[in-house]
Amino acid sequence: MKRFFRTSFGSALLGGVVVAAFGWVAIAAGWIDANSDTSTVTVEAPLSAPVDAREEGDGNLVNQIYRRDGQGVAFISSELGGGESSAPSPFGESEGGGTATGSGFLIDTEGHIVTNNHVVEGAERVEVKLGASDTTYTAEVVGTDPATDVALLKVDVPSDQLHPLALGDSSKVEVGEQVIAIGNPFGLDRTVTAGIVSALQRQIQAPNGFSISHVIQTDAAINPGNSGGPLIDSSGSVIGINSQIQTGGSSNGNVGIGFAVPINTARDVVNQIELHGEVKHAFLGISGSSITPDLARALKLPVNEGVLVNEVVKGGPADQAGVKGGDTSATIEGASIRLGGDIITEIDGKKVSGMEEVINAVNAAAPGDKLELKVLRGDSTKTITVTLGVRPASAEDSQAGPVGPPSK
């Protein structure tokens, strides 16, 4: 039991989701560096046709991609608002004034640049340099989405200075593929690093406290300042936006585990910003715990997998549909949970083994979509249809928060 609660227990507020760090979430406890200045973005179809760098001849793939795509990478400097000093941003930017730096990349010939929300959040002025040029341009913040840590900028630049990067399809990425990152770590502009795709389907925490799904893990070195820069595949197409790093708690630097927001996610965000000026995400409104055989035995649960609903947001979509939260408080390994709630075993006819599947299902849906939940309540089985709502601006705006110690 002790080992289980240190490694396997997870809790999340669903609607994007506040991921409460218990083990399977790599954020609380310092597993993902909250001071990392890196973040990832996703955009739709390629706006410029990808060219296979391997066809360009000299055999040095990284150099070929760097020479072709480097001119489309941006160095971003944000002048943050002054006022009273507040707590540091979880991604390493000062919120009480000063300058934040990061990276970005061009996605079209109209001057649109994708970067991380946390690179420009709170900025009174945003300036951009493109490629190797020392010319500084003032950028307009077209729109932002803290839930995916994506921002869209626009610069008025002569057309001959615009070299947009091709956008790939992150759903086709495979573990082991070669990738490179281009950005400005620690202000060292035009830096390139290389590695592989280490894992897929990770989840990381967004600046507003909810979770980002389908994240790409890479061992290509990314550090503070790489935020918003592109993760590029061997064909020269962007597959992700570099976003966060895991440091092991020993430093603020890279230890070979970085995370990038998939480009398909960013593509959807950019499209919503361009069409509607804002981004809306689905919201379920529960906090829950993944059930494992160890937890099931300890709590004498009737199933060995699924999600135990701890709390339901009052007046939220799940509450309105009749989902029940726990009514008995318990403390396990210092973490407070509520027992006696519904157990979610299926969503839309698909088995649920833990919170990750519920989070992914909500993140893949839109406000107004319906999810059919199969739940166990006592000795009976019920099917509950929930109409998803609009996710609050931040996890703190929700009435049910993560169960357990707060994540960074």
C-alpha cells in the first residue's frame, strides 16, 4: 500500500483537468520543472510544403533541417507588466515586472507566430527577432490559450523575411523517431539540439492548472528559453511545441526528459483563435482517483480498475447529470480523498482503467458534446449521460480542486 500510494495514485479535476500530483502525473513533487520556460504548440495542416531534408544531399540531417528551418524560428522577448511583486510563474517567468524570453516559429506568410502562452502572459510589449536577423519587430498578441499553453502572435515583416515552417501530423509520430529542437535556451539564440521521441501520450500541467493530453516526450535537450520553439521531425516538419522539462529536482537544466505539446493540438487552438478570437474546452467537473488492484483490495472495491469519483463540482455538468461523489473523508499517505462515490468503468462503451482515459476523453471533446458514463453505485450499475460544459478559466475557479498536495 505504501509503495502504491507513492507511485500509482492519481487524481484530477476533469474538464481539461486539474492533475493532482500523486504519481502518474509528472508535475507535483517537482518531477516536471515548474520553472521550465518551455512549452509546446500545435497547428493544423502544413502551411508550407514539407521538404525531406534527407534529399538535400550532404548527409548531415540536423544541419540540413537547421539551415532550412532556422530562419523561421523566432526569438521572443516580453516586457512584463510592473506593479506589486507576486508569486513566480510556475514556468519561470517573473510576474512582478521584468523580461521573459522564449522561442516561437512562423506558420504562414502573413507573419503569424506560434509560441507558448507563458512566454507572453502578462506582457505589455512583445518583441520578436527572426532567424539570424538582428532586426527587432513588435508583435501583436492575437490570442492565447492557457489551457494548452499556446499563444498566437503576428508581426508585420517584409515578405522576403518570412520563412514559415511546415507543420506535420503529430498523430503519426512514433517512439524512436529522430527529432531536433531549435530555440533560445537561456537566451542563447539559434541553438539546435537533437534526440529522439522517447514516449508518447504523456500528460503535463498547463499554466491554468488543467492538463494537456497526448504530449510528446523527447530526450532532445530543451531548457528555459526553448519555450514555444519547434520540435521538428526528420522530414523537417513541426510535430510539437517544446514546453516543459523534468529536472529530477536537482537543477533547472535539462536531464534528458522534455515535453512538447503536439502540433495537432496547437493547430486546433490556432484555428479557434483565428475564427472566434478565443478557445473553449470541454468540462466534466469531477475529481477522481485511478483504481488499481492494490487500491481495490485496500478499500474493498468491487472492481480492480476504473475511476473512483472523489468529488463533483456543485452545479457542474457531472453534478447536473447525477454523478455522485464520495461522502466519507480519508487520509492516505498525507493525501485527503473521499470514499463512497460512483466508480466510472466505461465511457462511450470503452473500458476505463484510470484517470488518464477520462482526461483524454474530456480533452478530445467540445463543450456541448455528450459522454455516456457507465458507473457502479453500491450494488447497481447505472448509465449516465453527461452534457459537457465550458471549462473555467483556471482550476482555481472550479469548486472542486485536486485531491492531495497542490501541484506546482
